[in-house]
Amino acid sequence: MPSMQSTLGDEGIAEELAESQRQISIAEFFEKNKHMLGFDSGARGLVTAVKEAVDNALDASEEARLKPFVRVKIEESGDYYRLIVEDEGPGITREQIPKVFGKLLYGSRFHKREQSRGQQGIGISAAVLYSQLTSGKPAKITSKPKGSDGQRYFELIIDTDENEPEIQSESDTPPVGRELVGTHGTRIELEMEANMRARQQLLRYIKHTAVVNPHAKIVFEEPGMEDGEELVFERAEGASLPAETEEIRPHPHGVELGTLLKMLAQTDSHSVSGFLQGEFTRVGKKTAESVIENFRDRHFGREAAWRPPRPHEEADVKAAVEEAVANKGADATAAFAERVAEKLGESDRIPHHQVRAVVAVAAEEVEDESGTAFGDTVRENAIDAAWDAITDDRVSDLYELVDEATSTRKDDETVRAIAERIAAKFDGDEGPDRATEKRLREYVSRAADMTEEREDATVGETARENIVEAVWESMVTVPDDVPKIRDVANDRDAASELLEAMNVTDIIAPPTNCLSPITADLVEAGLRKEYDADFYAAATRDADVHGGDPFIVEAGIAYGDELDAEGSAEVLRFANRVPLVYQRGACATTDVIKSIGWRNYNLDQPGGRGIPNGPVVIMVHVASTNVPFTSESKDAIANVPAIEDEIELAIREAARELKSYLKKRQSLKKRQKKQNVIASILPDMARKLSEVTGRDELVIEDSMARIMNNVLVEREVEDDTVTLVVENHGSTNESPKLTDIVATKPENLSNGASAVEMDGEWFVTWEPTVGSGDEAVLEYTVADDVSFDPVSVEGIEDERLTNNT
């Protein structure tokens, strides 16, 4: 059977194939690839839809400077599940509602270098798309902008062929049951094919969102709850809105070559300096000059600087210049040559461009003095003559540099051989002894290879690198004008050299006003709010840069017996305040946590690698203007070395505090064990001693405090006078807080104590500072018949306290 190719011929098949080609919309693409957005199953699809809707609500509220209040409700609806998410945010205007919910890749944040939860404009519209694909039902949206008169209601789907919203119903009066609960905000209702098999992930997402957004209140209701029953995640006390962010320009460090070429093509600047200052953050005039100097080194290379001949040496600059100058008169020529030699002799090392500058100045001075003109040809001849005299013995200069750069084990013959071969490379080059660092490295490598081959010597990699560094440092940056922007934009190699110059220049870290980190205090507050633990620690790193985008890493740790002690630690991963629920094993955060040696921090880690075991929660938050996710579903952070390094440093900073706590806790357990042993023996000893001596039995508690170096608290009551005594038998100063509760008003309080009445009782509060080996005394008066409870003592561990009240 003949093939289509043979039937139609080459041109026919090409035309037929061309007719079948057509552009597809982004909505149509994701319609067939919904798994890429996190909608690969009914269980996960529900979690992802909740995530996208809640993220939208939080972002909108924060942008309007409103403390977020989000209600999430999931209910069964026949064969489907109905998801309702409502916020009390700023609302959305009538014109924007269809585009926000019915058009993929529609948003206001994609081109902004500013931290936000969503940037691509895919999330919530992808949830709408998943809903209509699985249930065939439209999204139902109600919104009322803050300050407007009425609510606006839409029912819409996405036209996947055109990636445009298709409005099926629109009204100024929402149907009964679909009105907003609050006075302003947005409500979205989606029906979808889903199930509750991922209930734990869903609950974990809501809880983790509450941890990382301590300023937000979230109410959650799921199928199976009684009417009126709901999970409420309250705001942390005192938690304020995140700091407002500002859009910034990219930072020079980490910008990629393709991005730089695009920026060069689009800029209005004509000069490299103007481009750097106008298009990047943290680049002023001085920093731009540093970048340009490094650019010169890479684009033009540096000039070798040689020592000028000394009076006793054969080479003579003055004589060489005199011989090169003709027809200018003996006196003027001698004065000119002497002036050149004198000025060159003032410098320790001379590059070619400095010779040119010296000759020009000398010529102008002698012209003014003698009236004899030294034209361009004469000057060029003088430059060549002076440069030949200066470079007459490159070998001696290089010998000195190579000798200092290599170990003392290198013999004189080897050092000289290397120096001669490098000198030959400079001598053979056209131009004024210029070389890039790359070319210099080639010179040194070739010279070392030949020396090893012919002199039977060894020149290792370290020695070669030291020689390159020594010679490069002796060379001088040239003053040549750098190319204009249009020339750099059209020259990929020049753009690459500019990029390298930007990366090696020390530039102050990017501003953090484009980021809104949680801050260490609120990281700890979020953990305290949702996890009942004994210990909390948090750390927030300084800003760093990846791909021109600044980022900040924060870490938190909670530890305590009330947490789940079975199996591995609970890992909380966040990016821009959003929990990362899935793909834990593909995330850079998980990889870093696994790579840390947790045994060094007193946690159990079988095999010395992997997630540690025990009752511990490890939290990591990455805040960035552009988080590098591994996929469109934004479930895992890519393995970017700069980000991984910061994650590790943040975790270790918090983990050091955990190590101190666990070490102290272990010490206190040993102390308590010792105290228990002594406490079991001491009463018998006191009784025996009393029997032998005939004296009253010792007060065991006082003796115990002294033996264990504890802090002892005692109360004595005589008539109407109460005396509290704090004795510090420890080795450091202590500042405990004591609270004594009495039923009648205390009078005549001493030593800085205070009393406050609450609910018919008086709380006497006293915070003395007691030095090692000292005691502090508080006295006050009360009615004779008052009874007392034990004094409450804060600020001292139970194992180091003897409370005899």
C-alpha cells in the first residue's frame, strides 16, 4: 500500500501537516494536563482548590490592609462535593470578577518583584476549570467591594478554546444562601468531583496556614460536623498584619544571561553606568564604577605593569627616548627624555597606558618651557622606546612574582624557567602586554606544562593558581572606554563579560522592603498557638539573592513531650506564607533537613541521615519575590544551592537553641535523680543524728537546698507579719518572680513588692535579684487569721528550686 508521502510527494505532506497546525490556549493545555496544577485526583484536587481559594483570600485582605478572616466550608452535594470559601476582604469590582476567576494567566503580580502568595494568575481560575471539567457546573461568585452599595453575583465557566470567561448568569441580587455573611468581601462556590481521602492533608494545610499566618482567623467546616460545629483557628494575640511590600528592581547578583540580554535590549540607557544604575537595585555611581572596572578586566584584559629600569641597569629610558626623538634640538630632546625618565622612575611598576600618559605630560611641559612642539609621531616613537626599555627584562619581574607565589621547595632553575616562558608569551603578544585572566591562566598552564616536561620538575595546581593570582594582582585595569549599551546588547560575549563582572563585584544585599517575612517572634507565636510544646525557637536570616530576586529564609522548632513522639519529626514547609502540602520528598527543604546531622543537636537520627525522630516540629519558610518551584502546582522548592545554604543556616541557628535546651534538660534530669536519692537518705540521717545528739531534727528542706545548690524559698508568719526569704545556694545570680496570694489586703510591703486585688484575693508580686550565696527578704503585714497557699515561683526550674512554703 503506498504511503501518504509517496502519494502526496514531499511538498504535499508538508502542506497538509502545516494545515493541521494550530495555536492552543493555555486553558486548553491545562484542561488536558490538570495534574500539572495539582488536580490529579479527587482527593488532591479538593485540597488544591481549598489552597488556591484561601491563598487568594489572604492575599486580597493583606493588600487592602485588612486582617484576614476566611471561612472554608466543604459539604456533600449528591455525587459531588461543594467547596465554599468566603473572606471579609476588599471585594472585587464587577469588571474584574470574570477575568480573575475565568481566565488563566490573568493577574497583577507576575511582572512585579514583590513578595506575594500567587504570581502567575493560574491558581483560582485552575480550580474553576477543574470544577467545570468534573461536575459540568459553573463557579458561583458573590462579591461586594468595601464601601459599595450592593453585592454582585456571577455564574461563569471558562471557554478553554479562547481562555476567556463565559458568563452564564449575572445579578445584583445573589440567590438565597449565596449572600455574603460579612459587610464586604468575596465568596466563591465550586462543585467538583472529589473525596475526603486526603482529609489529613486538608486539615494539615488549614492548621499550617494558621501557623504561618498568625494574624489571620480561619474557620473550617467539613462534612460530618454537627450544625454550628466548626474548627476555629484564632489569631495570635498581638499579631499584626505583615509589613507592606514595595516593588523593587532586580539585584545584579544572580541575573541570568538571557535576562540580561533582554534588559540590555529594552533599556533606554546609552551607557553601561546608566544602565546599571537605572535597571538594578543597590547600584549607585560608586558601585557602577566598580562593576565597570571588573568589566574592563574581562572585556579588555589587564595590562602587565613592569618595574622601570634602575640607574645601574643596562636599559636606560632616558637614552632610549633621546635616540627615538629626531629634529627637536639637543636641549629640548634631552629635557623631554629626562622628564619622561624621571616621571616613570617615580612608580614602582608601570603599565603601558601610564607610559603613554607620562609621555603626553612631559611633552606638554617641555613644549611650554622651550617652545618646541612634540607631535603625535614623536610621542608615539618616545612611547615605544620607553616601553622597550621598561620591558627589556620581563623575566626578572616575573621571577620575583613566581618565586613569592610558589613554595620554597621550588628550585631556582624551575622558577626561572616558568618566568621565562610566561615572559615569552607577553613578549610575543601584539599590543601593550594585555591579557584577560583566562588568557593569563593559559600562559601559566602552558609554562608549567613545558617546565614539567623539559626541566623534570613538578608544578601542581595550587602553585599554578598562586602564580596566576600573583601575576594578575600585579597587572593594572585599563582606562579604555567601555562599549555603549547597544554594542553590548549585540555582542553575547560582551554581555557575558558584563554579567560576570556584576557577579564578582561586592554589592550590598538587596532591600527587604519587597519581602514580608513572618519574623522570628511571629514564627514562634504561630508555633505556640497551634502546638503545645515545652520549647520553641525561631530564626530569620538576612536577605540573599537568587536569579536577581531577593529571598529570606526563616526556621522554627518546637519540642515537647506533648507532641507526637512516635516516628519522624513533623516537617512544615512554607513558601511566601503558603503551606506546601505535597511532594515533600522532591523539595529542597526536605533535602536540607535530611542532610543535617541531628545527633549533634541531641535528636535521634537512625543512620545519621534523614528526618530526625522524636517529639519535634521543624518549620521552614522561604519568602521571595520569585520562589523557584519545581512545577506549576507549587508544591516543592527547587534545589537551588543559594536557597539550600540559607535553609541550612536558618535551621542550624534554631537548632543550636534546641541543643542547649535538651542539654540543660538532660542535666536537670540527672540533678533530679540525684536529688531524689539524697531525699530518700536524708530523713534517716536526720533522725539518727537527732537520736545520737539529743537535739531537734534538722529541717531537711533547708539542708537539701544547700546540698543541691538550690534556690530555697521559705515563708515565716509571726502574729500579723509575713516574711518571705529567698536563699540562693547556686553559683549564679537569680531573679525569680514570686507570687503570694492572700485573702486580705497586705500592708507595709518592703523591698519593692507590689499587691493587686483580683476577685476578692490579693496577689503579692515580688521580683528580687539574689546574688550567689546571698538572700533576699520581703516583709508585709496581714490579719492574724489569714491562711496561705504555697508561693508561686517563676524563672527557676523545678529541679533547682526548694519551695518550703
